[in-house]
Amino acid sequence: MPNRRSDEQVIAEPNTVAALLRERGLRVTPQRRAIFAAFEGGRAGHPSADEVYRRARSQLPELSRGTVYNTLNEFVSAGLLTVVSIGRVQLYDANTADHHHFRCRSCNRLYDVHPIGANKISLTDDFFMVEQTTVLLDGFCGECASPSAA
Amino acid sequence: MPNRRSDEQVIAEPNTVAALLRERGLRVTPQRRAIFAAFEGGRAGHPSADEVYRRARSQLPELSRGTVYNTLNEFVSAGLLTVVSIGRVQLYDANTADHHHFRCRSCNRLYDVHPIGANKISLTDDFFMVEQTTVLLDGFCGECASPSAA
DNA sequence: CTCCGTGCAAAGATTTTGCAGGAAC
DNA sequence: GTTCCTGCAAAATCTTTGCACGGAG
């Protein structure tokens, strides 16, 4: 994000969430802060809704599951998070930059795979033995001519 | 890697199903034939388990949902089908050849996208407006270094 | 003050599992 | 005759929804 409005204080962490939410007309609440906080720190990973629930709850015990689901959906709509569907579970990813994922069939962990250049990805940072590649594109098909970029 | 470039010869006669099943030590039953038949014909598409259930049931009314789920899972394990996770729904695909998918955000339809050459795909057959690309690799990570046979 | 967001719990949707009888081999 | 498959139904998962209260703006 190169262009940042610096007319005011640039307070770092907790404030950013609030700013992001307000920017999209969403209210700022302790619950939302706790939920967003579940993605911070190095070990954020790709938590499921339930994992987010557990993490956020350790910080805000009254938090309810429903709120977590609602909030995650709103964060996704707002572009703060993305979703990765793995089997029948949805995993949430706070890394909204362009990247892909590698899933280990053995330990089930989900790794980020970063693009290098236009259509290449780097698999050399770690040692990955790729057995299957799944590509899912989405957008608008011919019959549903898109409104957004015509 | 993929050599079967010819046609839709992948799906075939009732007899082939039996052969395929037997080949993997699976028993051949009317239920399994009906379930497999749900993928035959031009409009096979990418049915959900429930859609398979509906289709197969029209041909074998006593069929139960549980059997459909069990069977689909076995077919996937046996390599006869593959799964595409879209949100919290799993769609089954009888096309086991190397290919990808395009999902329309408007009509929700799932189209096949065929690879042309090593790392290219063709989007020109129809008119697709791609808004997002999701790539999911899977296999074994460094820590789980694992030979395919064990 | 006015709404939106939350908690709670129940409903929904999808998939899995346990068990006894029956079919496939 | 064994063994695996099936039907049925209940359970397990994961997610959404309805409603009244309380906090954010």
C-alpha cells in the first residue's frame, strides 16, 4: 500500500483495524477487534472459523460463535480476509495479497505460496512435493456479462 | 503429463464401470452403477452429492443418501472421480483428466477449463471474465517428506 | 437517540457412522 | 459361506438465522 493518508497520527496496530472497519462503514466493537486479532502475529496461519472462535474467545470469553461467523463473513465481504475452501471446511486468510496455497497431505498444514513474476510461483523456499494442482477461476461467464468492468 | 487428449472417451459403457470397480477390488452393485451413471451423458456437469442422489434415484428409487455419500467417497479414493470444493459444497467431477475450473459468480455454474500445453489454459472457447484466481497445490511438505509408496 | 452488532439458541445444510440384513464373489 | 455393501436413521460438523438487548456512532 504505497499511498497512505498521513494527515493524522499513524498509530500502528490496534488502530489499523478500527480504521479499516470505519473506512467501510462497519462499526468498531471489541468483538471485531478480538476476531481480527486472531489473525495477528506470526502464527496466524489459516484458521477455521472455529479456530478463530477459540483464539478470540481466549481474549473475550463472552464472544459467541454466531458473531464469529457473521463477522468473518463481513470481513470477507469487506475485503479484509479471503477464504480457502479445503474439503468441507473454510479457512480464513488475512493475507489479501495475491498468493496461493500448498496443502500437505500428511500434516494437513496449509502453506502460503508466493507468486514471483507474472505467472510463476516459487516452491523453493521450502521443499514441496506437489502431487496435484487445483486451479479455480472465478468471475463472470459470457452469459452473465459482467457489470463491474465493461 | 496428461496424454489422453482425444475426446470424452473417459466416461463409458456400463461394462467399463464394472471393470473399473473390479480392477480396484470394489464390488459391482446396481447402486454403484446407478451412481456412476449419474455422470454420464453430455450434461453430466459437476453435480453435488445430493444432485447425484437425485439423478441416481430416478433410476433406482430405493437408493439411500448414505450409500451415495459412501460410494462417492470410494469412487474418489479409487480415482474414478475428483472433488471440487466450492464454499462448503463438494462437487464431483467424472473428468479425471488434467483440467481446471471456472465458476461464474452470477449463475454459479462451473465450467471446465482445459490446459493447452504445459502451464497454459484456454479461456477463449467461451467468454470468461476472470476476477479471481485460486491455486491450491497439494502433496507433501518438507517436514513430511514422503515417498508416494509406503 | 437510532441502528447496528451481539448473544443465545434453534434451525439448516451437508456429510458421516452404526447396525443388521442381503447381495456379490 | 464370507465379506462387503446397503438402507435406515441418528449423529456429527459446520454455518446461518431470528429475536431482543445493549453499545457504537
